[in-house]
Amino acid sequence: MIVLALFLCALAGSPQREPAVLVHGGRILVGDAGHSSAGALLAEGGVIVALGSLPEVSRHPAAARARRLDLKGAVAVPGLQDAHVNLQAMVENRTSEDFSDVSSAADLLQRVAASAARLPEGTWILGRGLNPSHWSEGRIPSAKELAQHSAFHPVYIEFHSGIEALANTAALKFAGLEGRLNTPPRIVGGRVVPGEDSDASGVLIGAARELVRTHIQPELDGLWETQFPKVEQQLIEQGLTCVHDLGTQPEFVRFLERRRAQKLLRLRVVCYPTLGTEPMSLDVGPRREDLPSDTLSVPGIHLVLDASLDLRQAALLDAYEGWGNERGGLLTDEDRLANRLLEAARKGLSPCIEAHGDRAVRAAIDGWERLCGSVPDARQLLWRIQGLELVAPRDWPRLAQLKVASGLEPLVSWREPAPVAKWIGPHRLEERSGWRALAVQQQFLSLSSGATDPLWADPRRTLFGARSPAPRGLGLPGSLALAAMTRTPSQICGQGARRGSLEMGRRLDLSALSEDPTRIEPNRLGSVAIRGTLIDGRVEFWP
């Protein structure tokens, strides 16, 4: 039995206190190092002030005036977090066309032609979810081919990965990318992929997408106000209390700032702004903490080193199988990466590096080692590597030794398309699945979806991908998987002292599920119901 402890905590300087809430009637997983549990908890002013059995908690002075929330046999866990989403894309994709079911290059051209015939001339054709890695021919239509089927419409389609996009000639013209690219633009964390004739192929990677997106922005701004609340509600109803938005555009940060100032932001958001398209400008503000609510915080910056394996754009140590000497490429070379890390360290910003291939991961680790050697205070920053689709075996221990926060997206490897397996070969395929065994060595392991659609950010999906032994290898233990979606995401963004568990004195973020997500068979996680979501002591969802 957990001994009752009373913890009276006032929010100094806070204009108002959240009403007291008492959660009872089920099992509460505290999320501490001892994996303890309780039968009830009480929070006042958003802070947990009593924890134990219901009779014990009820003796607290605040219990008499608290709103009582009956779990009715459900299991409460620390608030679930997704450590990597693309929140802006989630909002904008609600009105864009879904291309996720496109099965070939010819199919894509037909779909674009149909959209062009339906829409008034000059209207943008905006799409999402394109996934060429499943196409048998392994070819993506060029900007010119798209233009032949959409002569009077600019076209911009985001890939399912959230890293790449495809544009037609009209869209590229807005960005000044028509004709031959004698000198391709230098973009930190991005690339304009050249075509066969040294012109722009239409594929834009990472920050290069902003060259086109800035010309769509006036059409998208109006969507944010109407569609964001719907996305936010869906994420909350899926049990999420916080999302980490990696690669946030500055305009979207300002939009979130306005919502927070108007007290309209319900979901907690951690932003790592993108560095933009200028070669050496660190155009984001200082580290931003939002105490004590953590509604909107900016602990660091985001930089993309390479793209995903899906398009053979991940940077590899050895060549792709059957593609000659092709190894992919880094979107930011080692010298520029070192300068960026140094700039970030001087501003107190924690770097979040997106690295998918083993060469990119090694470059990120090497860059961090060099920085720590020259700037000792850099070790105080919480440094993250996200993606990690392919990691050389000798680099996994280095991640642990350097205390790097490793961000994994388990569903990416779980639903691995056949072309990727062919491109990397059987030996590296085993390395790709090795994270399951090696993840237990990592001090800071976070799990995420990388989703551009709220449906794919459902934490039950992510937990399934992490805990399931399919398609190869060992599933993560349930307690480790849960910690990687609760405690660790709080730690790596600097909120670990006040969030991430249901211990005394922590601020109350809580997700209630119909069954214990750490013990249920992984293949049954999809049937688990979300029974409630509390954020910073507020009841945001309790059906």
C-alpha cells in the first residue's frame, strides 16, 4: 500500500488555480522507477497533492471540494506523448487531397489530371500521403510530366514521410526553380533533387519544400483557425496530452503563440523550429519555457541530415543494393553541421537532428562529440536524434555513452515496404530491426509516430509497433514502451522535473485506458478504449 502523503502546493504568481480533481475507481500506474501503482490520486491547482488508496486520499482537505472522476475499472497512466509529429501538416492535410492509395506513377498522373479538370484554372492542387516506396516501377513522375496533366494548376503533394514533397513545373516557377539548375540552391537541411536534364525533378526534401510552400501560405493561413481545433480534439480523444512538433515553421509557432495567449491552446505542444532555407541563419528565438503549464515551449531547434529510406535518399555508409555506387547524401555537410550545433549551443538551444541512414546517424554523433570536446557546457543540453531507421551496430553504444535521446518510430520498420528491404539487403535488414534489442541500452528512449495525420498519431498504434515482435525480432517490454511515451519525452524537452509521471508534486497529465497497455497482448492494443484525458489538471476528455 502506498502511504498517504500530503503535499500542499500553490502556484505562485498564477492568476487562477485549476479546480481540484480526484481520480479513483481503477488502477493508477504512477510511472516511477519502482513501477508502483495506486488506487486514487488528488490534484489541486494542476499539481498532484495526494496519492494512495481512496480512503487515504479522501482525507486530504481538498478532497471534499474536488470533482470526482471514476475510472470504472480502467487504468490511468501518465499523460501519453508523441515525441514526433508534424502538427502543421495534420492541420493542412484535413482539406488536401489524399494520395495515399496511389499505386503507380501512371495512377498519380491520372489522379492529378482528374483534379485539374475539377478545379478552376490557377487553383493549387494540394495533396498528402504519397508513398512511392510501394510502387513496383520505382519511378516518380517528373515536374514536367505532372505539368502535362495540370497545365493550368500548380501542384504540391506531400509524401507520407513528412520529409519530401513533389511539385510540378508551375509550382517550381513560383519558387524560381524552373529551367536548368546550373547552381542548385544551398539549403540547410534540404535539397532540390535534380532531374536527368539538370533541371529540378520536382522532388523537394526537407527545408527545400519551403521554397514552394511560402507561395501557398496565404491559402493555408485561413485553414489553421478552422482546422486546428478539430485536429487538437482528435489527438486529445486518442489519449494524447502532449505532442512534439519537429521542424515547426516560424509562422506556425506564431499561430500557436496567439492561441496560447488567447487561452485557446488545450493540447501541450513542444516545438523544435526548423532552421529555414538560409545557409547560416539561426532565425529562431531564444529557448522558451512556459512555466508552470508547459502549454507551449521551444527548447531547441530541428535540423534534417537526410531523408527516409523510402526514396533511397537516406545517407548510407555503403551503397544501396543494385544501384551502383549510390549511397544517398547528407543534406548538411559536416562542417556546416558543426557550425549549426555551435550556434545552437551558444543560444542554449537543444539540437534535434533528424537522421535516418547509418551515415547520417554517424555524422550526427561525430558532430556532437566534437562539440562537447570544444564546448564543455554543451553537455548540459538535451540532445536528440530522431529517425534512426538504420544504425551501424558500433554506433548504438555511442548513443548511450553520450546520453543522446534516441527517438524511434517503431511503425516505420514494422510496415517496411518490400523495395526498402531489397535496397538495403539482408545484412542491413537485420541491423534495421536490431533497435528492439539495443533500445534497452538507451538511457533516453522516446517513441513516436512521425505522423502527418492525426489517425496515425494514435498512441495505441505506436505502442503496438514497439511491443509487437513482428515482423522480426523482440518486442519491447511494456513498461519500457510506456516510459518512452510518458517519462522520457518530458525529460528530453526539459520538463522531467515536473511531468512524465504521476508522482507527488508533479503536474497532472493523465491518460485513462480501458486496459493496462503494458500487460495486454500487443495485438489487442487496437481494441483498448480511451476513457479520459487530463492535461495540466484540466479535464479535457472524459466521455
